[in-house]
Amino acid sequence: MKGFDRREMTNEDDKRPSPDALLEQTRQDARGKLKIFLGAYPGVGKTYAMLQAAQERRKEGRDVVVGVVETHGRIETENLLRGLEVLPRKRLLHRGRVFGEMDIDALLWRKPDIAIIDELAHTNVTGSRHDKRYQDIDELLDAGINIYTTLNIQHLESLNDIVARISRVRVRETLPDSFLEKAHEIELIDLPPDDLLQRLRDGKVYIIDQVGRALRHFFSKGNLTALRELAMRIAAERIDAQVLDYMRTHAVSGPWPTQERLLVCINESPVAKKLIRSAKRMAERQRLPWIAVHIETPRDDRLSDREKDNISQAVRLAEQLGAEVVTLQAEAHLAREIMQLAAKRNVTRLLIGRPRRRRWSGFFRENVARTLLEKSVDFDVTVIAPDDDRATSSMISSDVLRFDGWTWHNICWTVGSVTAATGLAVLTGKYLPLPNLSLIYLLAVLLSAIRCGLWPSIFASVLSFLSYNFFFTVPYYSFSVFHREQLITIIFFLIVSVIVSNLAGRLRLQVEAMRTSAKRTSNLYDFSRKIAAAASLDDVLWAAVHHVAATLDCQSMVLLPVDQGNLQISAAYPPDDQLGLKDWGAAKWCGENGKPAGWRSETLPAAEWLFMPMKTPQGIVGVLGVHFKADQRSLGPSQRRLLEALVDQVAIAVERTNLATDIEEARLLTETEQLRSALLSSVSHDLRTPLVSIIGSATSLASYGEMMSPDDRHQLTQTVLEESERLNRFVQNLLDMTRLGYGALQPKKEWSDVREIIGRAVQQACKYAQDRDISVQIDPVIQPLFVDPVLLEQVVFNVLDNAVKHTAANGHISIVAKLLDHKVNIAIIDDGPGIPGQDREAVFDVFYRVKAGDRQTAGTGLGLSICRGFVEAHGGQIKALAGPKGLGARIEITLPIAEIPALPKHETDDDEDFGGKNDL
């Protein structure tokens, strides 16, 4: 490269391959390779070309298997299948017809080197593993199988509307464009429209009866020409993307002019919008992709409002006209940054504004345009002139001659520092040689640069130069210089002091920029942490509006949709619930169209608030509004990006809380539905069964009672009684669950004997135990318990009833009550099938029953759930365990022991007297 050394443009990091590109290449190397035979329209010979390539690979010794190929009855295509292994298709029944689909499991088991799969955009028959064939191919690629497949251009999702407008035919089977990016190779199968039309007339594409209709509709010459151009463009774009990937992977600096690409440079100049419009015309005329780049420097925060407006308007215009907007961060060497970006993105053309005519302006700031013209040998540079000289003049005056930091406070500080340096030099002049005194003035210049900025430090340099000359060079107290070496000294002192002030001033700007960036990053991190910790939607919204207001120094509010999509102010900081008519109109338009509206936007700019849509993949979840102070004219690019980042974070936080609410509502709805289904199932069975027995027995007694023997009548009467008690227990269980659910259960506690409670429960359970043996062991040291005896008896009976149902007819049930860790432990043990470990906690849920297949016994699934509610109401616990040696089930009830209150003293005396009398 003449006149420009590549090492000057790139640093060591740019010479290394892109880490992301290497990681992506590593992932792709582990997958199979995808080759797509792309056609502009049916009949160009995609399948034929694919099978030809398959035969060539077979002759090379590769393992080639045909997964599915559609020959459409074409003899030439069928002949190419000879010699290739063709897997049988999988038969699927759909709507009374049998269809043959590709057998993906057979391909995975066979695992050939290359699989031939026709029609990439095909939709599989219902019952297949995947809905689309490209999903089958993706799974095969993950398994390391190389794929040859075919695709027509009209099946691409992004071209669906375009193809429909061209051909007036809407294609239903589409393929995501992202899948096309996975192709390792794309081969364009091209056939001129006239040749395809001749093939149609010869019956080589469709049967003769369909040729006339095809020629009148889809296969007109104009349609075919347009589709052919689309196919070529898509193939070229994909090849260009592969070139860029190769360049990033192999650290090729570029550019490689494989495809024209345009880059336009914009800054605060009024010419920026003209540059954008010119770039759009050039890109549209030559159909080029184009990029708009703006470089942010530390001095951007010190731009005037008008210049910030110019940048914002140029960036918005570029976005509206379809450019890819890139913002870079740099401190110096802007031309080098632009050329680095152009080389990385394979740009071939640069579009810039005309360079400034004042040559001395480059002393204060890099002349980017002139540097690009001199050094960008690899690029074609187009220079756009401004509309008139006033734009250039204003650009120069605002850019070069802006005296930042030029305030009375800084002037006084600078003069004071130089005065202090002069006094210190006078005091130390007796001990130091003359040249060393300049270091004291350099210290004053350095402090002025750090404290006040560039221009005050330059002023300090000149003032130090004059003071040094006036007080310390011969003749003293004069600005003339007698000795030649002193003249050289003070001249070099001036040069060094200006350079030091310039470097220190730039360092100060860099530190300020880093501090601002760190503050913004810290604010975003704090905001993310706050909204992540927020539990409710109100907490999220309050944290959002407060953080946005504090970060951007503005008022903020969030509007969320309510009934019928109408917006409502949900949070604001400072608190406010009023908006003007213009602001309401802007907010509504923003929510409906998903684009910014209001202040300084393209829509309703007369409004005082700027509204930004809060977008998520699920749609628009709300609108964020900001209102700035009256003296702020516009948002700079960095402020706008910060606002957009905040809007995205708020949108994600709102969506997260909405999803959490939806999940909770869905869970409650599911539980309610399950409870309703269980209740209906339980009622339909457990309520109907005893009623059927009661009705049957009562009907028999009413119809044949006189003819029955006393034993038969007694048996039927006993059946009515038992089933009525069973029905009563079921209704009582439902009532108890209702009381527990509403928290209306209040145990009526009194001092009760455990022996009596267990005894009554056993006596009641023996009615249904039949031949089952029930044994009771109660520790005699157990004291009376302060419990509700009715509820505790119900608990013991429910557990016993459950044990009876799940124990064999001659089984054994034991009840063991003992003291354990100052608590009463009641264990009910049976020798039935037991409760599986995964169900031991769930058996206490409402309507839950352990699955037991055909051995399922009757029951509502309420008994143990009621037991847990009753026991916990007494402050106790109930749990299910395995029986002895892992056989059967063991239900343990643990109840606390309350202190027995001491009797009054006079009652104790009476008892002693009474006892004495009895002894007598």
C-alpha cells in the first residue's frame, strides 16, 4: 500500500482473529455441513443437480444415503437414483390417508457421511417428530451428518410478501432466513426464463394438462425474471456474509471488494444530514448496503445544543432511511478508527464532507477529512460539499475556536497559580540555576490543565512564559532578552508548556469521560439490581421512574395499558397524574404504533413529553415518558442510547412481573380446575355409591319387606344404616375441609385422656374392620392432653379408616402411643402395600390418592388432608413413613404436652381433709 503503512492503522489486537468468529467456527466444525441447491423457481433442475452431485460423491467413495427425494415422475431424475441407497419412508396416517415421510430415526441410526434430503421448506405430516423438515435437518446436522438439500427462493420468510406481490401467489410453506445462514455452501441453479418456459411446454415440469394454467399465472416471463433476480441477490448476499466470516476468522484486514459497501461519516456539522441523504441515494441507485458511523469523543459532552441537535437529527435520519448506524468511542486519531471499521466491514466506499479550508485549524484538532483523503488508499472516497460557505464557517468557528472552561473563576485560578509559581521561583532562585526555575512554572501549567481544562492551561503557559522572561532573564523587569541561550530556553519553555497543557487537558477530558461512563454503568447496574429484587409490579414501576429521573435529570412516568388497550399513568416521579392533550395524543400514538412520539421526535414534536415504547418479544407492554428541563434542546446520541437502554430494562422488568402474575394465575386456575374435577369425581362416586345402596335396600324393604325373613330385613336395615353413616362421614369431611380452607376451624380444647380418645376411634373403626386385627399399646405414663377430643378422635379414626381400606382382610393394624422428646407420639401401623417414598408427602394433599392400578380402593382423598389440618391446628405434626422392615405404612402423629395448671391452695387443703376422712 502506497503512502500508508497498515501497521499504522491496526494495533496488535486487530491482527488477531475475532474470538467470536473462532468460537462460531469451532461450533460449526462439530456439526455436519449443509449444502443448499438454490433455485429461483420450480423446474430449474435443483433435484437433478443435487443427485448429480450425490453420484459424484459416491464415485469418490463417500457414504451417500437418500433420505427423501421427490422425482415428480421425471424419468431423468429417477435414473440418477440408481446406485444410491434409498431409505424406506416412514408411513403415517393422516385424515384417513397414508403419507410417506422421511424416517429421521433410520437416518440417525444409519449415520451416513452425506444424506440427500429434498424440499427443505416441506411441512411434515401431523405425528412426525418435528413440524418442519428443516427442523429434521437441523437435528441431523447436530449429529454430524452432512446434508444436501434443495430450496426455491419463494419459500424464504423475508421474501414471502415480495413473491406474493410479484406472482400474486401466496406461498404457505416458508423457511426462516436464519436457517439459510447455517448453509456451508449455496449452489445457485440458474435457468433462463425462456428455457424454463420451453421445458414447461415440453411437459418436463408439469403434466400437459396443467401447463396452460401455469403459463398464465405463476410462470409468466416477467415473474420468472423478477424471481431470478431475487435468487441471485440472495446468493450474493450469503456469499458476501461468508467472505466476512472468513476475514474475521483468519484476521484478514481487508477490504476485499467482493461486494460494494458504503460507509458515511457524520459529526456535528450541518452537512451531516446532506451526507446521509446523498448516501441513501447512492446506495439505492446502486443497491448497496450502507453504514452510517459517528465517533463519540470526550469533547462531545461540551458541544453546543445546536451541534448536539445536528448529530441527533442525522442519526435519526440514517435510521429512518435504512442505514446500519454504528457509534464508536475514541479519544483521538478518528480517521484511523474510521479506516479500521471500514476494513473490518469490508467497505469499499467512504462518503465524507468537504474538509475545512483553514489549514491552521489542524493544529488544534485532527482534520479527519484531509487525513482520510491522504491515507485511505484502499477505499474510494467521495467528498460532499456543503450547501454554502456559511455551514463551513460555522463549523470552523464552533469547532476550533470554542474556549471551553473560559470562566472568571478559572481565569482567577490560573493567574493565582502562576503568581504563586513566580513567588516560589523568587524564593528558590538563590539556590537553583535559572533553567531549573522553569519546572516550577510547568507545575503551575500542569495544575491549571488538570483543574480548569485546555484553554486556561494554554493561557497559563503564555502567562508563565511572560513572567519567566520578565523576572528571571537579563535584563530584569523587561521583556527583552540579552543572552541568546536564555532566548532559546524561554522559547523551548513555551513549547514544552503548551504541549504539557495540551496533554494534561486531554487527560482531564478522558478522566471526565471515564467517570461519566462509569457512573452510567453503575447506574444501570444498580437499576438492574433494584428491579430484579422488586417483587410486585408497583415496586418495579416505582424503581423504574425514580431511576430514569435520577439518571437523566428529568421527570419520568410509565403508562401501562388497561381495559381495551387504553393507557393509564401507573407511576411517575415526581408524582404526577396529569398530562396535556398533546402529551396524551403522543403517548397513545406511541403505544399503538410502537415508535417514539412527542418532544424532539418525528411524530407530534410539539408535545412537552417524549414517549418511548417498551417493547419485548411478546409485544408492547407499556410506554415510558420523559420530560426534560426547558433549557435542554435535544438528546445527544449517548443520552439517547442510555434512554433506550433504560427503556429496554424497564420493559423486561415489567414483562417479568407480568409473566410471574400470569404464571401464578395459571397455577391457581389449574389448581382450581383440578380441585373442581377431583371434587366432581369424588362426589359422583363416593356420594352416589352409598345412595345407590341405601335406595336399593330401602326399595327392597318397601316392596318385599313382608315376605322377608327377620334376618334379611335386619341385614338390609343394617346396610342402610352403614351406608348412611358412610355418607355422613363424607359430607362431614367436605365440611371440615371447607372450615380448614377458610380458617374457620377453632379447636375447643380441654384436658382429655389419650386412652379414651383412641378407644372411641378404635370402637368406631371396628365396625368396618371385619376380620382385620387391631391392637392398641399406650404408654401408662402419658398424661392428659390439652386438645379438642372430637377433632383428635376424628384424626385417629381417619387414619384407621385409611389403614383398613389398604390392609388385607386378615391383616393386622397396631396403634402405639408413647412419650418421645417431651411429646406424645401416636403411631398407626398396618401391613398393607405401604406408601411409595415419592408419595409420602403428597398423600396429605386434598383429593390426592396413591396410584394403585386395578387395586385402587374407594375413597375421596380427603381423610389424611383433614388429619393434617386438625393436627396442625393443635400445634402438632403428622407424617407418613414406611412400616417395620420397609413393609406397610406408618402414620405418626406428634402432639405437644401442655403444662397441667396447679390447683388453688384451698382446694388442695380440702382434698387432704377429704382424704383423711376416708382413711378414717
